[in-house]
Amino acid sequence: MISGFNIQSLTNFDNQYWRIDWFGYLSYEDASGQRRSEPLVDIYLSPFRERPAPDCLNYKYSTDLKQTNVVKVPVSYLRVLRLGDVWYQGRRIPLTHSDRMREKLNVTINSESAYTATAGAKGKLDDFLLPFTHHPYHGKATKVHCEFVKLDDEKLLIFPHYTLLQAYFSRSQYVFQQLFKFGLQFDSIYDPSQSYITDEGDAFILLKKWTHDVAAPEVARLAFDEVAAKAVRGLSENLSLQSVNDRPISPKIKFPFEGETTLEVFGKWCPLTSGRKVFIVYDILSCNAAYPFSSLDYFRDNHGGKEPLAGTSKGNKKEEAQKKGKSKPVSTEDDCIDMQPENEPRRDTEELLVEGRAGTIFNDLTGKRIDKKRLKAHLEAQEGATYQPYVDSLVGGNTGDGDRHGITTPVDFQLPHSEFEGKFIFKDPICRLDLFQKVIDELKHIPYITSAEYMSIFPELGYQKSCASFFPTTYTDTGRKSTWQYINYFKGFTKSGKEKYHRRRALIAKLGMSSGLDIFLIEAERRKHKIQNGWVELDDTSIFLSITHSAATYTNYELATCLTKSTEERGKWQAFPQERSIKCTPIKHPHHTTISSGDYVRRQVAIIERHINAQTSGKTNSSEGNNGR
């Protein structure tokens, strides 16, 4: 990222809070009639009358519709902009999704239940299906295409096609840009001649040079699911037809799958004069529709290591830089970008200084093996997918000696001395999650604690019938898979077969208080390694504590986002938004010697109680949790 990079034009260079109301039409030519390499899209915004709260997004009178602003941005900026976003002085203000504007719905996607129309379409009773009385924002771009999905006789869902593209095809900037080209050729994204899927569902795909690794699953869906391929081919054809016929241009696409699915969506309910209701979808938060593969190996025609987790050495970086030749010239903007460019717009959305968002969660991917391989691996016999075995307790597993059931494979290799130099040496391997459970058992006996339970987030990643949660896969800014989510990943040691990388676990405890508050405590598993005279811990994560009101307790989606952000920050905990919590803070553990002395649990309970008492009495939110481990 470029420090200080900012989009002031989105917020009109003023001090108002602006809401993204609608995405309008595409523009493929500049003022002189020259074709742009990337189209621009109209973004409609309106200013809030005062600093907004999450519920404000549900009411049209929260913003001043007489002062609407339209800004043209490169279409690839839609990877970081969403309907309903709030921006202030060029930066996105992350608000939680109001419960009134979130729905989890079971829907069926097929030709009978879903159809395409424009935002200004009318129903059988000649009433607008997206009523201007409750959703006036689309009034200046009513020809934008939407997907209308029937829930039942009384309810209808409306998905702007921009929203579908953001959810299902926005992981890679290059792929997202290609979708808006006239006459899209799939071989610009992947090589069909060297990509295939077996009868067992094992998929192999060759990505083209500019396709990011992170986009491998969505490209595989495009390659091996005819429904998805047909939808994207139709997108390109319709863009061309609209241009040739001199009509307002907007994407026209279908869902990239068919059948039953569960969608968690963010948007707004609007009543119709007929008594029915429609829900206009601003963002798709999660989707459990199946991908066409059971495992995926992806590789590329340019050079790359077989191990997707290995970084590039300094020598390789220097050699690579010499091959590239002259570096790309740096843009001349100081602190903002011209959002109505006459020439070529800056297109690198990775440089946008915006608050990261979790993106759409695809539940079907969480338990599937997705690996990067060298091209040679495509021609050789592939190893089968291996998963973490069932372990019915938190004490065994991932310690290097195998678990107590004899299931987990022992680890035998030498870790570089620099990796554990200065670490505290334990006589025996320590399981932090087992200690954490003992701490929670003690907290249950405190008079003001009225209930206690464990929240299991991403349980499918571990295939364990336990209360544990698991850290999900994340990617670096360059598209490489992160390593922190693997509890048995050690620098310089490559695992294969039954020793394949296992997920790092976490315990999320929810404690109810008699005062009407909920306490959330999260402990992360630590990597352990056996050395000559004992055991060392290679991580130093803190316990994360957050307190909120029971009436508006954290959702599973928010907890999943919390684990995702922690993975991205390699164990640092990120505070929940201020309006969602009384206070968030990392809590340090007692000294290591208290474990061997038997005083650890008592000391840890006392530390947690001290934090609880201080936080519930002050009821102020602290930023301590933003960068604490």
C-alpha cells in the first residue's frame, strides 16, 4: 500500500459522511472518444445529516437526497466499494451490519425461481418491484440489471448484478477487469488445454500470468461448471450488445450456480403496494453453494515454487527485478486521486488505503484442499487429500510427539536455533487450550457469571467433534497463502502425506453476566517444539477479551471475521467496532513458571476478573486491542 493514499473525491472533499447509494452505468470511452483500457462506473452517493449509526442505513431520510453526488471510478474499484458503505474524508468507516438489515435465507436458484430485469422493472400490478418510495437511490440509473429471486408468494429478493460480480468474481483484480471486456476469452485467465477435473472431483488448473493465486477457486468454478461459464460468456456478450445498440451499459449476468443454497445477505426490506415485500441486496456475506471440485491443485506457466507457503529469497527477488527491467513509474498524486480522469485511471486497487473487509465467506471451500504446485506436478501422480484426524480432546495433537491416541504423526526435524533462542523452556509440552478450559471452569463459579458456552467457528476445517474453532485460510497482499493458520508449519520444513498442515485451533468462550452483558474470551493454540532439554512455545499470542450487551451479542459472522483478521495479522487481535462493544483488550498470561508451580489457573482468573471489573465499571471502548498480541 502507498502510505496516505486516499480517495477524497468520493466524499466531495468535505467533512460530511457519505453513503454509497447505487452503482450506475459503465463508460468505455473518454471525452475524446478514445477507448479506455478499463471502463469507468458511476457511483452515486448522498451525505448523512449527522454521524451515522448502523441502523441509519435502513432509512432514506438519514441522508440528504437533494445533495447527491456522482463520481466516476475505474470498475475494478468495486472490489473495495460496496452498496451501503459509509465514507468520511476519503476513507471507509466500518460499521457493523444492523440486525434489521441482515438476513439468512434458504433460496433456490433456477430458471423458475430467478429471472433478470432492470432496477426499474414493474410487477403484474404495474407497481415498481423496487419501490422509489423506500429505495429512491436507483432513480438516476434504473436500467441497471438485477436478478430477481422468488422466496415465496410474499417475498422477493433483488440482487444488483454488480453485487453478484463482487461476491463471486472479485478476489483477483485482473480477473475482475477481464470480465468487463468486450469479447472476453477464457484463455486470458487460465489455460483450458492444460486444465481438467477427474471423475472423483480432483481439479487441476493452469492460471495465466496475471491471474492472482487467490482467485484459483473462482477460476476453477468458471472452468469446470458450465453454469458459471455460461453466465460469464453471457456477461461479455451483453456488454457488447448494449454498446452496439447505444443503450446504457451495465453488467448482465446470472448466478454462477444452480440449486438450493443458503445466503447471508445485507440490504433493506421494502414494502410493495400489493402487500408483498422485497429485499434489495447490498452485499452477499456468505454462501454455501457447492464448488465443482472436491480438491484443487493450481499452477501457472510462469516460474513458481511448489511450496505455496515459501517466500521468495532475496537472491531470487534481485534476479527477478533485473529481469523486469525498468520499474513502473510512480503516480504523481500526492494525497488523493482524480476520480473523473480524462486519461488512463490508476487501476491498482491493492494500493487503496481502505479498511479491509472479510469478503464473501464460501462455506464449501473451508474443508477442501486447495494447493499451489509446480507445473511439473500436473504431469505426475497426485497425492490424495489428507485431513486432520478426529481427536476428542484438546490435550493431544500437534505437539511433535504425536497425540496420546497414536493418531498424529510424530515430527522429527531440527529447527534452526534462531527460531527458539531466548524462549522459556518447559519440562513437558504445554497445551494452552487445556489450561484455558480450566480457567473457564473456574470463572463459571463466580456469582455474577450466569451462563457459559463455547462458540465453534469454522468447525468444518478440523473435522473434529469438539468445541474448538479453527483459523481460516488467508492470503498476503501478493496473493500468497498465509502460514499462520497452520499449527504444524515450521520454517524450512515441508510436510506432505499424512503430515499435511493442520489448522491452528482456538477456543471462544461466551460468558453471560447478571448485569445483561456478554463476555467473550478467545485463546489461540500455540506451536510447540521439542529441543534437547525440554519444550518451547514458538508463539506468544494473548487472550482476547471483549464485552458487549447481551441484547446485541456478537454474531457468528462477526466472530468469523475476528478470527480471519487475527490470521491476517499473524495472531494480533483486532478490536470490534466501538459501537458494538463496551471494551476490547488483549490480556497477557501469567508468567510461565506459574504453570509448573500449579498457580497458573488461579492467577489467570484473577487477571481476567480485574479486567472485567475495570471494563464494566467504566464502559468505555479502548483501542488497546487494535495491535495487542
